[in-house]
Amino acid sequence: MILNVLIVIYAALTLLAAISDWQHLPWLNGLTMAAALVLLLGLWQAWLVPVGVALLVAAAIAQGRQRFGHIHWSHLAVRLVFSAAILILWGVAHFA
């Protein structure tokens, strides 16, 4: 249950951020939206959860490099904490 809530929150926040900033970097925001949708699909196909998380972390790295010329570490740290929590709960749910 907690895993599903975290997945929905993470994907929803990412989708809203990408939609609100659509015109800045449309191709990168499109990638971010696609990654968030893959994560949401993980609610039905469990193997998509780590794929969606990996794509969202990659999108965060690309966003920082495109916007600032370097990785935005505080943004990436928040994403990594959320991603780690989701992956740990996903692993416990599927391998324990």
C-alpha cells in the first residue's frame, strides 16, 4: 500500500513539474513524462517499477545538465531518496 502511494506521488509530482515547464525543454520534459508514466504502469506490471525509477533518475541528471550545465545535486538527491525508498519497498514486496 505504501509502495503504491509513493509511486503515485512520485509520478504525479514529476508529471506536474514537466507539464508546468513544458516549453523550456520540450523533448526532455517529454522524456520525463514518459518515464513517470512507465513508473505508473508499474502499479500493474511490477517489472516496470525499476525501469521507471531508472528513467526518472536519468531524466533528473539530463535536466540538470541541460538547464545549469552541470548536475543539480540537491534535485538529484531528492530524486534518489524517493527512488531508493520505492526500490527498497518494491524489492521487499517482490522478493521477500
